[in-house]
Amino acid sequence: MPGSAAILLRPIGALYGMAMRLRNRLYDRGVFKSWRSPIPVVSVGNITTGGTGKTPLVDWIVKFYETSGVATAIVSRGYGRWTKGVQLVSDGKRILLGSRDAGDETAMLAARNPSTIVIVAEQRVEGVQFLMRQFADRLPGVIVLDDAFQHRKIGRDLDIVVVNASAPRELDVMLPAGRLREPLRGLLRADVIILGKITDQIKAAPLLARLKEYGKPVLRSKIKPGKLMKVDTSESGGVEPSLKALAFAGIGAPAGFLHSLDEAGISVMATKFFRDHEPYTEAAIRSIIGEAKRQALVPVTTEKDWFRIADDPALARMLAEAGCRYLTIEPEFPDGAKELERRLMGVVKR
């Protein structure tokens, strides 16, 4: 946001911060009540808007539980979806909704975890109650709430907050002038803080120290590039990363995507970025493909963007014919994986 506009919006941000402090105080004092699920709940959320690496962490947690023998369900708001209310995205056997009806991040999580029940609901309480009615014969052992730190209508047994290490200034200015969703004091509610997207341990040290002042465990995490997948309307396959790319994406923090491409050994020669969750149009895809052809480059995008595009068969076919790729990513914990695993298992053993 331009500096002059941000300055003009700061008074609104101050009022918004006061409103969030009052709301949190009313919850803390029991004036506003939180509903408790009979199934253990793990929440993964942010204290800022934009990309923090939250979705890859949700995926990592679900896979950890599954490999530990704990059946898991995901309940998400489904940001950017065209539907309203409670919607069943996957029943753990079949994927029922695509990204338009479920949201791109939720559709991706469902595809990456085919045995997991996935539900979208603006009101997480309604989503969990729907789960309990519809799947009474095979209830999960734990529910993972995606993007729910500020959604206090539902209680949680473990509250995880992800902070973007690559953008420390995001923690200083409230919405709408900045990206802070609530005053930093809200971190006192967290059980675990994850400092994610670390690309330089030395540069991340001041922010790490700042977060530790809240008296919560702070685990370090970085994004590790996975496979570079060739887009296909049937089944994607891995390809070698030695190519020159036109990188395109509509995500909150494109710098992290570029860093992942660099780590994967992909030479980015041109870029084209859109707003976070922005729907792709035929004109935008034609522009991407045309620019890539002019410079003899391969279009490369994020996995989340591909799920948003793949819901439109015509756009997916155009990119498949252009040889488009997408890069998968996953979180990596230099020293905190065991601590996170211990806390996750502590939830289901209570």
C-alpha cells in the first residue's frame, strides 16, 4: 500500500485494534462464550493477512496424524469460494467440490489428503456440528481448523499461530493500513508460535527474540521446495527442474515463491503476479502464455494457483498445452519438529 494511503488509514487501524482488544477481552472474561467440541480441535492460524505458510503446515499436521494412526478432519472457512454456508468438500473417499466451491487452499488440502474429511463453513461451530451428524459412524480423532486464530466462537485444544519471518514489519501496523489482524498481545492466547518462511537464520534472529517475549514456545520453520510437476489434465508427473521460467502466481507473498524456485534450481527470467486468490481469466492466461512464448520460457506457478486454475477445464487445457509446471512445497523444521509432534499427540491422548 502506498505510504500516503497507509498514513490516512492508520486512524481506522487504531479503531479496529481497539475493537479487537475489546472483543478478545469479552471472550477472555467469559462474556462471549466459546463452544467446545467433543472431538479434540487443533487450530492453525495467522495474526497477519497474507501468505505465512499456514496451508503447508495444515497439510503437514494432517499427514503427521494420519501416519500416527489418527483419523483427521479439516474444517476451513474456504476463503475465496463462491458458495456459502456449510459445504462438504471431501467425505474422505471422494472429492466432491473444486476450488470455486471450496476455495483454492481447501481444494488443494483435500486433494493432498484423500482419506481426510474436509468441510468448509464460515462458522466453524456449524462445520463441526455438521461433521458430527454426517459422520457419526466414523468420527475423526482430531479436527484441524484452518485459519481460525481469530475465530473464537469455537474452543480449541491446541492453538498454533504462524508468523512470516520474511516480513517482520507486517507485525507493526493494523488493518487496513497494514496486515496485522489484531494487536500482537493476541499471541498470548497461542500455545505454539511458528516462525515460518525463514530464509536467513541471522536476519530472523531479532524477530525470533521479539516473539519469545510473549512467553510461548517459538519453533522455527522454513519452506522446502518439493517436486516440480508438469501440468496435465489427467495425472501430473515429476520433471527435472533445469529450465528457464516465467513465474506467475496470485498469492499473498510472492517473494517466498521466488525463493522456493531458486532453491529448486529453477532460473526465473520473468514474473507476472496477481492479487491473492484473484480468479484467473482467459485473458490473463493468454497473456502469461504469450509472454512465455515470446521469451522462450516455461510458465511455472504454485500448487495453490494450479488448483484455482484447474477448476476451469479450458484454462487448464491451455496451460497444459503450453507445458506449464507447478511447484509443490512443504514446511521443514530445523529443530522443532519433535516438540510440535509431542504437542499434537498430547491433544489426542487427553
